[in-house]
Amino acid sequence: MAAPDPSKKVADRYLKREVLGEGTYGVVYKAIDTHTGQTVAIKKIRLGKQKEGVNFTALREIKLLKELKDPNIVELIDAFPHKGNLHLVFEFMETDLEAVIRDRNIFLSPADTKSYLQMTLKGLAYCHKKWVLHRDMKPNNLLIGSNGLLKLADFGLARMFGSPDRRFTHQVFARWYRAPELLFGAKQYGSGVDVWALACVFAELLLRRPFLQGTSDIDQLGKIFSAFGTPTASQWPDMVYLPDYVEYQYVPAPPLRSLFPMATDDALDLLSKMFTYDPKARISVQQALEHRYFSSAPLPSDPDKLPRPAPKKEPKASDFNLQEAPTVLSPPRKSRRVMPERDGFEGNSQQADKVDGGFGDFRQTTDDNSGKNESAPMSVDFSIFGLKPPNRPTINSADRTHLKRKLDLEFQQPE
Amino acid sequence: MTPRSESSPRQQRRSSQRRFQPAARPSHRRRSTTSGAPKAVVSNNSATLAVAAILLSGAALPSLPSQWRDASSLPVSQPVEGKHLLDQEDVDMVNTLDKEKGITLEDFKLIKMHMASYILKLAQQVKVRQRVVATAVTYMRRVYTKKSMTEYDPRLVAPTCLYLASKAEESTVQARLLVFYIKKLYADEKYRYEIKDILEMEMKVLEALNYYLVVYHPYRSLSPLLQDAGLNDLNMTQLTWGLVNDTYKMDLILVHPPHLIALACIYIASVLRDKDTTAWFEELRVDMNVVKNISMEILDFYESHRMFTEERINAALQKLTLRP
């Protein structure tokens, strides 16, 4: 393929460093921008063999990130073709919120939790203001830079919303973060789905473990109902009209306080408003930002002072060995990302166990602290699984075929 | 910003059907034949052409109140980034390489118009909604503010823009399907391109667009504006919608904010249908001179379109293939 001259120049601009991770649609490199001296993460978008050009998910991300410029949203700095592949240049991010939550050496003060939540809300408020739904909020997609600033990343599932009567797929978000209306199959939904997911993140920050760990969609609803009680018609009048609505046996709600014994009253009040069943009654991101939780003491920590996982020592270029695969930066059990790509067509059977890709991956590796998890107050005893918590659910295979149809991604049919 | 959810139920139904908006009523087509206009190349979705031709011959535009106020707080969505709007002279700049081949500004416009029709024809075959067409045409026009037709063959750029727009607007069309319909539509060798050509060009188009893929169109403001003016009956909706469709035969979308284009179309339609909208326009805080100028541009186009014959387009395209 004829690479036009300018692309060469652009490629020369960036000094390639080590591989940060292998995603489903490409490799992420660390690089230095020779013009600015800035460290960046370059994502090489592999052009599939399916003869469908620039990856659809990547295109979505490019389209939206070109419009979304905010301190709390990861910046797409540049894009260029090189040797027939599209390269996306992002600001380099040190770690992500999941690593923070999981790191048992980190103590999160109430002010720290407040700060992380506030930054997430700000980024999301900007998205919603620009009529973009993120649809994949989870700690792993909330990246943290060296200055402590948290930024929303991975817009591969995001879409513009607000057009009337436009039907969307309900197969979005990792299951643990999916709002009840999505689990009941709603096709027309709004910004409330992001709020619910963010509430799950909030709860995860408070508990230091994922809050509602359903093993299936049905189980997920069960977990939700056992936490907040089975919704009644008066709480959520439209519920019974949802496509996949099934009646659940009534369980009363335990007091919220019993689930979050350490949280302040303000925190619980905000949390309960974000976890409101009826999406119409659920608090908006903007309202959440104005909640007294953020104005009452303790005030949110300065991002600079937030605790972060100890940065791994910089690997020297000399001892960087591809054979030893330092590329597996995120532990394999993180293979839970929503991946609409179907690498199976390439006959690569190990794809299934591959580490997650997507844009969450342009961060430095953090210590694999999975071994430390055993001391954590987990809801399940993982000892029988060899001390490892079960994989976070990715969208399962049944979901994925569903996705193919519903996500308007049909273009990648094998033949 | 106003919510985007403010369209009439009819509008909603239409958008969900993923169909093209039918243009004006058949009766207008009948009138167009009696008006004796030569068969225009622009045929699809342009029944309004004839309507406007009638307008041109007889109806006079109402005189405008002199005290039009500034465009400051129009209650419709504004384009997020005004930097995408260009000056007319930048849009009308014929690339040096094309000039050397003898392409005039007239040829340049003619080819772009023809390619807009080509995109529409292809889109009708693969059945995508009007919005995808509008975005694709906008991409194509943006490309030629930066690139030459000599290097970027319009006959490849047009289907590539449709391909890219279908992805960007979340209604993906397979490249092989496009290639199939290209062959079906044009027997001419020069239109023949394969999947790999489209995919190669996709990357170049992305670069030429500087990766900006979101386009705001007049369609969105049309419905709330008509409703606000009390003109949201089927007839007016269809007429204005058709007029907006026709604006993509011109470069308006590169030069003017979409809501002003929508207003110009409402303005023309209300004059045509004898609706008194003077008071309503007066209440809007928009620069009515701009709206009026856009309206005149649209009417000028309707007047001259009958001269855009197949032969002239082919002659213009022929120049591109000449070796200098």
C-alpha cells in the first residue's frame, strides 16, 4: 500500500519504546513525541483480514474523541496512517482506578474516594453534555495520569444519543455495571445507564471489591434486588413494559447502611440516588456533582495527593526482551472487556485468553497484586479457585452473537 | 444546548424506518413536465427543483424587516466546532493540479454535484438513511477543499465517503455490497473500483478530513423550527425536507451553520406556500441577511441546474483523465 509521504514524517516524530499491551484490534506502544518530549501511548489499529477497512470500534472512538476535549477525558493527540495501519496517539496514562482499588497497600481516605468519584462525574458530565453515552464505565476504563488526574477512556462502545426513537443495543457495559433497565432488555435508554454504572464504581471504591458480581444476567438482577429490594410498580412504573421483564420474587431491601458500614450519610444518600431503579427518577450526573456529598467535609483530595500504586521501575530498553513477553501487563484474568471484534475469524484460538485490549491499555503496568487479594474482605471465598477471584465477566458468547446483530456491527461477516 | 429529542412523532417514525424522505407531492412533478424544463441530471429526491423553478418565475420574496437582530441565542443546536466552517472562496478554490488539466470552477462544482448524486444513488441501492447520505456528501466536499481530483479520483472518493459515513453514522454497509452496486449502476470502466481500492482510499479520506467525522446537518433543527413556527404539517415538512436534501448539491454545508440552512429552506417553503412567517422570523435572533443570502443561493442553484446536463458533466470528468 502506498504510504503517503506525510505519514512517514509523522511516524518519525514518535520514538517507539516498549510495548504496553496487546489489544484485540492492535498493539499499544509507549512512545516519546520528539516534538514535545511528551510520553505518549500509540495504538496501532490492525486492519483486519475481513476486508472491512478501519476497525469500526476504533472509528467510533476516533469520531467521539475528536469532539470530546476535557481535562477528565483521555486526549486523542494525533492519528496517522503508517505502513497501511492506522495509528492513534493518546496521552500516556500511568495506571487505572481498578489497580488503585485492588492494591491492598493503598489506603483510600473518604476524601480520596470523593476526589476519584468527582473526577469521574466531571468527565461523564461533559460526555452527557455533548450527547455522548459512554456505555462502558468500569474502574478499568478510568485511567489515572502521573498528576493524579482521572480520565475516562475507551469510547469503543460509546455513542451519540438523543435522537428520538433510535434503538440501541442493551448489550453494553460489563455485566457487573449494567443498569437494571438494560438487564430487562431496554432498547431505548439514556444517560441513566452511565449513572448506574458509576454508582457501581462508587460502591466499589467504598468496598474495595466489585459490588454486584452477578454470574449471569439473571443472577445480576438477583444480586441487584437482594441489595436494594425487588422494585415495586410504584418505584418503577415502566418496568413491566420492558422487553425482557420477568417477575422476581419479592425480597425486601436491607438497610443500605448495612451494606456500606463505613460510608458517611452524605455518601449513602448520593449512592442511593444513583442506584434509583427508575431511570427517569435516577439522579443525573450534573445533579450528582451538585450533591452536598461534594461540598461537605472532608473536601475531595487534591488529585496530586491521591494514593496511587507504586510505579514499576522503568524497564530499560536493553533488557526489554520480546521473547519474555513483558507485554502481558494486565493480568490475564482481566480478559473481560467488551470486545465486539471477532478475532475468531482469523483462526486464532488463543485469542480467547488474550489480555484485554481496547483503549484502557495504554498505561504502565502495575504490580500484579492478585496474590494480595486473599486478605481482602471478599464476598466469596476464593481459596478453592487457587486464590484467584473469578474472571470478571466479559460479554459472554451468547451475548456476543447478540452484539453482532444489535450493535450494527454486522459488517464483519465471514463470507 | 437544546435536547435533540424534539421532533414530531411523524419525524420519529420516519427516522426509524431508515427510508428516504419522499420529496414533494406527485402533483409537483406533473407541473414540472408542463414547465418544459429539460431533463435534469439531478433527478433523485429533487421534485422540489421544479417547485422552486415555479417560485422563481413568479413569486416574489417578501420584503424583509430591516431590524434583524444578531444570531446569538437561536434555540437550536449549534455546530460544536465552528472551525469546520469555511469561507466561500476557500471552498471555490480549484486545486492547481486540476487547473492544469483545464478544470474550471464551473467544472469543479459540476463534478461535486454529480458525485453527490452518485452517492445518493448508491445509498438508495444499499438502503441507508438520509443522514448517512448527507454526511457522505459533506465528507466528499471537505476532501476537495484540500485534495485534487487528479490525485483523488472522485469516482473512488464518492463511494468511499459513503462507506466511511455509513460506519460513522452507525449504519455500516459492507464494502463488497458497494462494489456490487457500483458495477450495477455504471457500466463505465472508469467507475470500476474494487474493495481494496475503497479501503485504501478510506485511510486517505480519513487523513484529508483530519479525522473529524461528526457532521451536524440542517435536518435536526428543521423539525423543532417548523413546530415553533406552527408549520409542522405533512406538506411543509416534506417540502422543507426535500429542499434540505437539495442543498447537498451545493457546498452550503461547508460554509453555513446547519440551522441557518434549515431556516433558509423554511423561508423558501413558506414563500412558496404563501405562509406568512415574517413575524416568526422577526422574533428569531438570527442574522436574517445570512438566511436571505442562503435562500438566494439555493434559488440560483434551482435556476441554473437545468443547464447541468450529462454531457457537460462527462466533459468535465473527461478533462481529469487527460494527460497534461
